[in-house]
Amino acid sequence: MSHSLIADLRWRYATKHFAAGKTISPETWNQLEESLLLTPSSFGLQPWKFLVITSPEMKQKLLAHSWGQKQVTDCSHFVVFAGKTTMDHQYIDEFLADTAAKRGTTVESMAGYRKMMTGYLVHDARSGQIEEWSARQCYIALGQFMLACASLRVDACPMEGFVPAEYDKILGLTERGLTATVCCAAGYRSEADKYASLAKVRYPKEKLVEYL
């Protein structure tokens, strides 16, 4: 079924109650997964991992550190967006090698690009702010994922209400140079979710949009 972009955005809301047991089909999930992979990022470096939690046991472990929000356990797929905490030459070189292979060029031809990236992310002041930089990239991925969900009529709920340090322990992220940044529950709304019928509250464009 085809939907217009604005209709999709008006349809979506931060789902508070999911229909437990109602799952996203493999075909639909494959598209949502692809939307994550196609997310743009600074320099194209993709400084993230997307951990897709479908195991009831793992969801239960995370629930204990999610402010009791049942979206974690009742949704179909729970996505943890984990950002890199450090950046080094090896990661950048692996990215450049992959780029060269896919574009039929050489790593040597991208020497200037490498110098710019390493200078910005490894050597200068930004190197001490990689976790913050990665978090911003994760939020780009979150936005794209939520839009993809809406276009496929899959409900979603972005979540910052969790304890990152505990998530990192449970998911083994720290030793991988990652940290849980934000999460998103995806599935289908429960008929009992009162928030589904509430009016969407947004300021008028005159208050938020300026043309200069």
C-alpha cells in the first residue's frame, strides 16, 4: 500500500503500548534493516552498531534498566543504537579499503581524504569527543529508521529512558569500544494504547520555520 510522506508522518507517534506477541514479518524487517544500513553519516564512517534484540530473555534483562518501560519487552524488535567511543587509524583505513574495493579505485588515491579524517577525528581536539560525535550519527540513524517504520506502517518508540552503563555491561559493548546511545522499540500498537488517538501536538510553521 502506498502512502504519502506527510500522511506517514501524521500516522506515526511514540507508541507506548505494543501488541505483545505481534511480530514484524521477515520481509518487512529486511527493509527496516536496510534503512539502517543506508543511513548517512559524517565522512561516511558509520561509527555505530545496531543491536537488534528479539530474544525475550535479553529483553527482560534490559527491561530492568529501562525505567520499567514495557515497550522493551512487548515490542517485536528492540534496536539499541551503539556509538563508537574511540576512533583510530585502523578503523579509518578499513573504511577506505572498503570504499576503494566497492568503487574500483585505490586507497592511495584517497590519501587527502584520509589525512582530513585522521586529522579531525584522531589527532585534533575532536579525538576527545568521539563518543559525542558518534551519538549524533546514531540519532541520524534513529530518525531514518523511524521514518522507514512509518512508511511501512510499523509502530516505533524512540527511547532515551535507560541506563547506558548497564546496557553496555549486558550487551558487552564497552570492550568493543561502543556505548549504548539511544534505543527504538518497533512493532505494532496495542488497541488499548490511548496515545494512538490523541491529537498530535506541534507548533504552527510560522513559529518554527523562518525564511531568510
